[in-house]
Amino acid sequence: METLEFIIYPDGRVQEKVTGIVGASCAEVTAAIEAQLGQVLVNEPTSEFFANNQVQQSGVVNTQTAFSDW
């Protein structure tokens, strides 16, 4: 099952966690969302991201935008 989880912090940071998407498909799925959220500050692939393609993979991306960008 593919899931995208977003945590929005009071200071405007958004943490995005993706699970259930194999390989580089994760970046394709999240690219449009990240473009709307703002600048990607950190991209931290999990160990599953680098695992064999037979294993489901996940990654975490933090983005931040100022309220004036909304």
C-alpha cells in the first residue's frame, strides 16, 4: 500500500514521509507536491530506499515555505 504522510509544523516546515513506493518512483510521485510546498531542505532516504527493488521502500523529505508564499 502506497502512503504519503505530511506533518506541518507551526514554523511552516513540512515533513513528508513516503512508504510503499519502490525505487525512483517515489521522487516522481512527490515532485509536484514538493514544488507546491516550497524549497526542499533535507532529503533523507531510509535504508529501505536502497534495498532490493523487491522490497517496499520509503523516504523522508522536509520542506519549508514562508506564509507569504501561500
